[in-house]
Amino acid sequence: MQRVRSAIMQDMQFAKKSHNLQSSVSNFECYVCGKGIEDGKCITAKTLPNGIVLFCDVHYPLQ
């Protein structure tokens, strides 16, 4: 077999200032009945004019 030479080059950049990451958590449950995946429901996100709303498979059936 012929030997193949390869190289990997990576341009690394280090920030001079540290950056704080922010995150948030909310319940993953149906907007109508409050049931979630722990109740055996499938959850679907729907984008509405006032934001994103979560529905279970009963209140937003996937067909």
C-alpha cells in the first residue's frame, strides 16, 4: 500500500475578554392542557404572531 501524507491546519483565535453565556429553561408542556413528554405526549412547537407555543398531539394532531 502507498502511504499518504496528510496535514490538518487550524486557525485558532483566543478572545482577550471572557464572555458570559446566558441561557434559560422553561417547562416543555402543552399550552392548553399542561401535559408533556413525561405524560407520554408528543409535543409540537407552533410559531404564532405573539411567539412560539407548544401543543400536545391531542391539541395539535399530526396526521
